[in-house]
Amino acid sequence: MTTHAPHTPHSAQGPHAPHSALGPQAERAQSVTLPASLDEAVAALAAMPAAVPVAGGTDLMAAVNAGLLRPAALVGLGRINEIRGWQYQDGHALLGAGLTHARMGRPDFAALIPALAAAARAAGPPQIRNAGTLGGNIASAAPTGDALPVLAALEAELVIVGPGSLGDTGCSQREIPVSHLLAGRDMLRPGELIGFVRVPLLHAPQVFLKATGRTGPGRAVASVGLVLDPARRGVRCAIGAVAPMPLRPLEAEQWVASLIDWDGDRSLAPEALEAFGEYVAAACVPDQGEQVSSAVLHLRRTVAVLARRALGRALTS
Ligand SMILES: Cc1cc2nc3c(=O)[nH]c(=O)nc-3n(C[C@H](O)[C@H](O)[C@H](O)COP(=O)(O)OP(=O)(O)OC[C@H]3O[C@@H](n4cnc5c(N)ncnc54)[C@H](O)[C@@H]3O)c2cc1C
């Protein structure tokens, strides 16, 4: 799946970096530009409509190496300092798209957005986490993207920058819910970049859990991002990897939130936890015809266990 609307094919030549920081495969592209700001990156993409942005390159260069992609030019985002950190804004954190999984996994970030930190720590082996970024994870929109169910549960918004003349910077900006991009309702247009991700700071327990097909690091078979939102007396949950985009079991969320004693110790009867897991699993892994295959039953069981455990942990943290 791609989150970009198709580019117009066009042969491109742009300013060349003296040496590519992206490796020999990248050097096969006709030009590699390494802008130092988002404005410069947007300008470079506008000047070279066939250029492809690359951040950590963990997804993009794998596609190049597999012969699936032959970008005419690359715009590297790795030198743009403004998107490598985060700042606070009106009860939210504005996360730079260039934050690596390794950076998000550190304790200071985990204190801020624990579920996103947990997802970052689970995103592949260390060399992938050192290079792979939040923006790349979102733009790739792989069903197994670990950050995605967390961002869906947090109802994060994306700050998209692109060519235009709005604002002081010469770039235009627009904001869309991450769920709209992941569902393909609002794609990245040619020349646009994910600049930032706006995430509410909920100051309440949140959990990310992932089941893989084997022990050790691996892609998710199913994952869950679950956050408590005491101010809105809400439970928000998204299931990853079981569909092309994270799924929100809205009825299950509302049902279980109505059972929680938000002013007390937030305890929940074990039967209610169990029922929540089953409710989420039935919503996210529905029957496909009269004969339910053992694979579907197994996936449903996995989702039920993940959802039950995630809520149990959130309520007892
Ligand atoms: C061996 C291996 C294991 C992996 N395991 C996991 C895993 O367990 N969990 C997981 O979630 N992921 C995993 N991944 C996938 C990958 O590491 C992540 O998706 C990573 O976050 C991608 O980020 P990147 O910066 O490397 O993206 P890139 O490869 O640089 O780019 C990916 C795509 O996003 C676009 N893009 C990048 N940044 C932007 C931006 N700011 N705005 C617009 N478009 C942009 C690029 O044009 C490209 O289309 C794995 C990958 C490998 C190779």
C-alpha cells in the first residue's frame, strides 16, 4: 500500500550531494538531494516531480534492492533537524516525522507517550530501529507497522507540508487525522511530506502489545494499541496487522468504558475483561462465511488475548 497519490513520471535532474549517505543502491538514482530544512525538501520535490523522499531507507531501499522501485531521484530527509525531535503544544506533543524508533524507545519519550515508545522498541532489530522513522512507518502504511495502531488509538493528526505559499515558510500546511491517510481517504499529494505528528498527551496508562509468528523480533501477526482517556472517560483501542489498516472496535470501546469506575480504582471484573477481548476480536476478525477456518479462529483468539491483556494492564498500571 502507498500513501502517496501517483507522481507524474518525469525525468529529473537536481542538485547532487557530493556523496550519498544512503548507500550504493541510492547512488544508482540519478540524483540525491540532502536538504537541511522542510522548506528545502518541499522545494526539492517541487523541482523534481519524479523524486522520492527517503528517511531511514529501511522500507524504501528494501524495495529498491528487490527491484520493485527505481527512483529517478531521491530527496533524503535525514539532515532535517526540525523533524528529529518533539515539542509541546497545547496539551499535545508535536512529534517530528524524522524521529527514529530508537529515539522514541528511550525513557524520556516513554514517559510522555508510553504506548508509542513500546511500539518503537518492538519495531524490528536494532539496526532497523536506529534508522527507521515515525514518518516512514506512517507513509509506508504497512499493515504490520507497529506505530500505526497506537497512533490510531491516540487519534493522532498529521501535519502535512507541501508546495504552496501559505504561512511564513513558503510551504503550505494541512492537517489530517492519521486514520484518514491509513484508510486511503486522504492521500499524500505529489510533493507533500509528513512533517509532524500531533499526539494528545493523556497522562494516563496506555499499552502496546504485539504477537509475532515466532519468538524474538518479528513482524506482527496481530497488535494492539490501547489508551485510557480519563478526561473523556474513554477507552480507545486499535488492532493492527489483521487488516490493511488498524481497526477501531468502537462499540467494544464504548461498552467497556461504561463499566469502568473512573472516579474510583478503575477496577473491572475479570469476566468483563474477558468479554472485552471477545468483543474486540469478533469486531476485528469477523466470520467469513459459514465455515470458520482454523486460521481465523486462531487469529481471533490472539486478538482477544491481546485486547484483554492490554486493557488489564492499563487498568492496573
Ligand atoms: C528487516 C526489517 C524488519 C522490520 N521490522 C519492522 C517491525 O517489526 N515493525 C515495524 O513497524 N516496521 C518494521 N520494519 C519496517 C520499517 O523499519 C519501518 O516501516 C520504518 O519505520 C520505515 O521508516 P524509514 O524512515 O526507514 O522509511 P523509508 O524507507 O525512508 O521510507 C518509507 C516510505 O515512506 C516515505 N517517507 C519517508 N518519510 C516520509 C515523510 N516524512 N513524508 C512522506 N513520505 C515519507 C518514503 O518515500 C517511502 O515511500 C522492518 C523493516 C525491515 C527491513
